[in-house]
Amino acid sequence: MGKIELVFEDLPEVSGECLLIFPFESDSARYIERTGIAVVGWQMVALKSFVRRAFFELYPQMRIISPAERFAVVHRILLDSDFLADKKYLERTGKIAVAESLVELFVMLDESGIFSPEQIEQVSQRSNSERTRQALELYEAFRKDLAARGLVTAGESYVKIAGALREGKTPSPLRGKKRIVFANFLEFSVPQQEFIRALAEKFDVEISFPLSAGHYPSQWRGPLGRLARALGVRADFPKRADGHWLAAALDGNPEPARSALAIENEFPDAAIAKFPDPAREVEFVARAAKYLMSAKNIPPSEIFVITPNPDRYLPLMSALFEEMGIPLDVSGSTGAQVVAPQSLLFLLLDAVFSKWRRQETLAFLSHPAMRVALERMGTSYDEVRPLTYTKRLVSLDEWKKLVDDGHFGKVAGMLVKLDEILGKKPAGVEETLEKIGETVDVEGILRNLDSRRRQYFLAQWHQLTDTARMLDSGYG
């Protein structure tokens, strides 16, 4: 019989008898950089990778559903239901937006451990909204659909692994281990907590944090306290934060911040702070920006946030900065990220759904990949943009008039063909993606990118293709 502990100011050591579990793959890389330790075998792993491997070994006949496949299943069930009967609601929201809202609700229910019809019924009885009750009926249909196809949600996978552990089964990543350490986690979902409790029946389990308990300001102690109570362990915090100057400021003591920033009216050369996960890092940055803007009268345009991983941080930053009323300009982002095919497809869909209104069309054609495509057609974005005004190109009908134009005919023909591809009902999402790739000349775009951006774009395009296959599977 093991135990669960919360351990602060701890840098776990890697050993053959210990499995170190991180929230993200990149955390493993940072640990190796910091310690200089390289490992072989199951000694450190991201939680998602561990669960994927353990579940595959314990339940080879089942599979954890991917986010793309989950959306497709939800969307299909939605279209087959009466949930969209309210025309006013549908006009105001849109089918895709309704599906996305349902996915968010289903994920929340999944992370709360609501799986069985009985649990769903209990939630439904406590709801005062008829629409919420209808959504819960769709959630039950969603779970039945998954069960019939041998699929499980992420939350369900944790509970199933917990059940297998209690039956005496041990997946290969846990064999020979005595101690399991979860490093840099701030909170766990209800199914993850059940999984941790099952682990603690066999192993010693540590929830490890790299900083002292006093480093965490009061705003961030709530989640840690709730986590401790949920797992039945104790977490002791001092009355005030004793960590970085900004942590003290957030905890109501501005003096260390004033001292740190009042260096000949200039910023200090460096201020280092560490936090347990990206969400807390972003909250730190947002509050720091707010503090500098209000206390030091620093304009937002002079505050810069640099991150090596925009995909991971920008969505969090956009949401929190907007909530806190801090202007955020990401237009200066450079490098391989700007040619990501996902953003290209989103811009294409916006243009199609707008019926090729000028604003959306120009946004699509201004994507770096499309700028390359335009150059391969013998023109450029700088030529096409003023053309949309002089020719009043505000719809697809106007573009069609240019199909036979000697200079801009290829551009017009490409837009017409893209509209036809997305306007028809194809055999599948993957087939649609292939046709889009042929029309915008992905191969030609790749030949005109430097090697680093070409590698990134190609990897992302392959990922899109895999996602398309998942969508085809979800829509059936």
C-alpha cells in the first residue's frame, strides 16, 4: 500500500524505480536541459503518452477518441437530432458553433467523471434549462455511439486504467517502479484523481512542485488546496508569498515590485519567475503587464512577450489578455508559424462562408503560402489587392468575370474551383483536402519555401491529412 504526498521545492531525481510524469512533452526536454540527465526506457514521460501506451496494453480492443473524431461524432449526432429545431437560435449561433459548444460541454462532463446514464440523469434533474437537458440527451447518445464503436473518451480512459490497476494488472511503464512522481501539475480532473488514487494503492505517489509553498500568491493557492483536499493530503502555505517580487505584488505587497523596477527609472536587466504550467505563466505575464501599464505608465506597445512556442501560449494569452482589457498584437509573429496550413484552411473557410466577400478573400490571399501561390501564377498580392477595389470584386460572381483575363485569370479560376470543391458534397474530408491541395498547388508552395519552413509546413499538412481521416471516421 502506497501513499500520496504534495512535495514543494523539489526537483525529482530520475531512477529505475521512479517514473516521472510531466504535463507536456516539452517539460521532459526542459528537465533534461536543466539536469543534464538523459534517460532510456520508462523513466520520464508526458501524461498523455503514458495513458496512450498503458491503455493500448490494457485494452487493445478499444481506442481513445481523438479531438477531431470527437467533434465529427458530436456534429453528426447534432445534425440527426431535434436540437437545431429552434431557427432563431440556429441563425444567431450557427451549426458549427453549436457543435463546438456541445464539445466543450461534453469535455467538461467527461472531466467531471460523468459517464453513466444514471449520472447524466442526475445532472439533468438539477438543471433548470430545457436546452441543457436536451444537450445532456445528446451527450448520452454521444457516449452510446462511442461504446458501439469501441471508442472511449480521455476521462474514461483514466477510469479504465484505474480499474485495471485494482484488478492487479500492471502496464509496462509501471513495471519495476516503486514511486510515481507527477511534476508541475496544478490540478487534475476527477477521472485523473481516480487514476492517482488507484496508483497510490500500489505505489508511493508524489505531486511535486519546483518552488517553495511560499512562492505561490494567494490567487493560486486555491487550486492547490482543492487538489490536496480531493486527494486526501495536506498542503500548508505561509500567510504571505515570499517568492518573486511580482508574486508579492499579486499578494498585496507592492514594495518589492517598486524596489525591483525603480532602477534609475529603467527596467532591471532580468527578472526570473517559475510557474507550474502554461496557464499560470500566462496569468503571471498578464498581471505583470497590467501592473506595468497602471503603476509605471508603460504603454502596451512597449511591452513585449517572447515565447518559443506560440502554438502553446497564444490561445491562452489571447483569451486572458482580452478578459483583462490588455491590448495584444500578434501581427509581429514571424518564422515557420505563419505558413501553417491550418490557418490557411481557416481563412479559406471564412472566405467561402462569406461568399467571397472582399475582406475575407484578401485575408485568405494574404496568407504567406498564398502569396507564394500568387507569385507562381505570375502576379502578386500587391497587384491583386488594389484590383479587388478597382474591379469591385466583392463576391464570387465578380471573380468569375475575370476567369478569361490574361493576367488575373488563374487567380479567379483558383477561387472558383475552391468554391466548387467546398460547395459539393465530397466522398470524405480527406478527399476534399487533397483537392484543395491540388488547387492551391501545395507542391509548388513547398518548393518555394526555405528548408526549415518547408519541413514545418509539410509536417503540418500531414497532420491535417491524419485529422481528415479521423473526421471521416467520426462522420462515418
